[in-house]
Amino acid sequence: QVQLVESGGGLVQPGASLRLSCAPSGIGIIFSMHTMGWYRQAPGKQRELVALITSGKTTNYADSVKGRFTISRDNDKNTMYLQMNSLKPEDTAVYYCNVNPPLSHYWGQGTQVTVSS
């Protein structure tokens, strides 16, 4: 079964930038045909939607990341990205990608983002 694979996380200092990538593990989903989203889950908290991009490339962001994060999609590579700038300690979480609304069988392992000085 196809899963979505996230990469690009890491340990960074406050104010730094990271770019996350999301791609399918095999064939079976074409990102451009779906509304896709980036989600995150911090320790002890519920998973939350951070950003989404529609098939028409309309984007929307959670208030907490608006102006700092940018979601994008490369249709040729069938890959989605999340550019994260001006990272804050409260951005620390495991980041996941999925369609929106999410489907359980697409959840991958996520990628850990830790923002700490």
C-alpha cells in the first residue's frame, strides 16, 4: 500500500529555516489531483493541520505559521514541500503529510523537527 514519506527534518536553532519534502512511496496517488496538507504533532498534543494546498494551488495556513511557512508542490516530481522560516521552539513536532481531509492509510513515519538553542 502506498504511504507518504516525509523528509528534511532536523535540529535547528530558533530563527533558522528548514524545508520538508513529501513524496509517495510508490505509484497510486497523484498529488496534483488532491488537496494536500502538512500536519504536525507536538508531544502531548493532538495532530494539527499546519498548511494545505489545493489541486489549483490555493494555499491556506494555520495562524501560528502564517507568514513563516510556505507550502508548495512540484507536479512533475509529484512532491510536496514545506518551507519553514523563522522557526520557533513551539514549532517543535513531528511533521506529516497527507491528503486533506487525511486518510489513515497514507500516514507515514513523519519527520522530526526540533527547534532549540
